[in-house]
Amino acid sequence: MLGNLLYLQEYNYNPVWYFSWVIFGIAYMTGVWELSLRWVHFTRNRFPDNRQSLLRIIITFAGYFTLTILCQILFVFLTDATGVALVPVTRKVYVSYILVGIICSLLLGTIYEIIFYLQQYRQAIAEAEAVQKAGIQSQFDSLKNQVNPHFLFNSLNSLSALISEDRARANQFLDELSTVYRYLLQSGERRLVTVQTEIDFIHSFFYLLKARYGAAIELKIAIDVQLLDAWLPPFSLQTLVENAIRHNIILAEKPLVITIHTTQDSALAVKNNIQRKNLQVNKQPGGLGHLTERFTLLRLPRPLITDDGREFVVRLPLIVKGADFLVNLP
């Protein structure tokens, strides 16, 4: 409305002409604005990586300028062709309209980029705080696992029974128990560990479970050797094994079978046969929910959980060696 006031003299101070051009201008600018927004959304989705920011900005502004030039030329041409132009349309008119459009696109595009980067900055701060919070929570959960009275009590009971029955197995049990606690102490602050490290730990951890449950529990492991140096968050396998034990009946005549294997799409699957307990199990911190949150905060795909009534399967995405993710850990 303010811009059209400059042309009141050309409108012969006719309010019909004035408001007609105001409405036309609003419609025209709304169309250009919508096209520009669609273009900027396209480029941001096409180049989401921060390392592509310079390329994205160049392509974004090139699109702005191209769109502006085409729209301004079309605008001037149509006003001239329809006979509603208020002044003779010359090359100078075309150039002036194009320059005004480019300047407006440059200013508005710069404002959009500043707003976008401020949003990215706030999001990065929020994610950093979330990762820090999750790290503190993980350390707290790890500390609770280290001094878990139930786990320690059961382990000591098993050790006491083995001492009186088989001294050699008791020594082996003590070695595996020390390995488990050493891993808990050393890996509590790590964000990622290798599959090989997790498998070694789960062997020791399952040895303690086997001493307690005997033939009532089984573990099968089939890992592609090429994925042993892939990465995943620590204690992932322990969380899933404990989840299976917590929710299922464990009897010698109905053994709980836990299988850990790699898949064709380079993921790690942990599955168990389902024989649910009749009593409702209270949810405990550090379970599937917390494991999923850790994957999310590390910008990994969420674990995929399937339950067909016969088998409970959790697929964990792995970070293969050399992935860009390792360079961009939050």
C-alpha cells in the first residue's frame, strides 16, 4: 500500500486504480513469496548436512535471483501487453524492476538464513544439553548397575555354591565377575564401543547368568566377522538380555533361548522366544526406553522392535567403520 502511494499522480488520484494495483501487488508478491518458500524448503531438505551449507546457500540465492528475474520480467511484460502500464515500458523499466526484485530477494533471503541459523544454533544447544543429561543419566544407571544389590547378591550366592562344589568353576566365575565389573567401570563414560567389545562382555555376563539358571537359559551368537569392528552404544546387549530375563519365564523344561546375530543389512539383532510371565513386571530405568533414547540422542536410527507372539526381536543399527558419524559425534 505504501509503495503504490508513489504512483498516485500516475493514477490521477483515482482510488479505484490505486486499490486495484494494491490488490494486484499483494497477489503477485504472495505468489512470488510462496514460490521462494518452496524453493528454500527444497534446498534445505536436499542439502541437510552442515558441511553442505555453503553449497546450499549458493544454490538457494541462485534460485531466488532466477525466480525474481523471471517473475519481474513476466510482470512488466503482462502490464505492457494488457495496456495497464502507467509509463512507457522500455529496457530501463525492465532493468529497474529486476534490480529492485534482486535487492528485495537478497535482503529477505539473508533474513531467512539468519533466522535458520539461529534455529539451528538453538537446536544444537538443546541437543548438547540433552546428550549431557543422557550422559549423566547413563553414568548414574551404570553406577546403579555396578552396585546393584540383587545382581551382586545372586552372583555371590552362585559363587558360594560353586566354592563348595567345584573350586575350578568358582575361580572361573570369579574371573568373569571381575571382567563384568571392570567393563562396567571402564565403559560407563564411553559413547560407543565395538561389537567385539560388547560380545566379549556379554560372554562374561552370560557366564554369571548361566551359573545361576543352568540349563534354563541359553545363548547363541552368530556375528559376521566383518562387523566386529562396527560400533554401538555400550551395554546395549546387556540391556536386551536383562529385558528378556525380566519378562519371560525361565525353567529347565522351558529354557529361554537368546540369540544374537548380524543381519544382511549390517544390523545386530537380539531375539528370544516368548514365554511371558503371568505377573505384571514393573518397568525399570535403563530398559528399552532408555536404550532407544540413547540411540536417538546419538543421531542413530531407533532400534526396531518386533513381537509376533512367538519371538521378540530387537534390531540395533550399527555404525560401520569409517562412517562420517564418527567424525561428527555430538
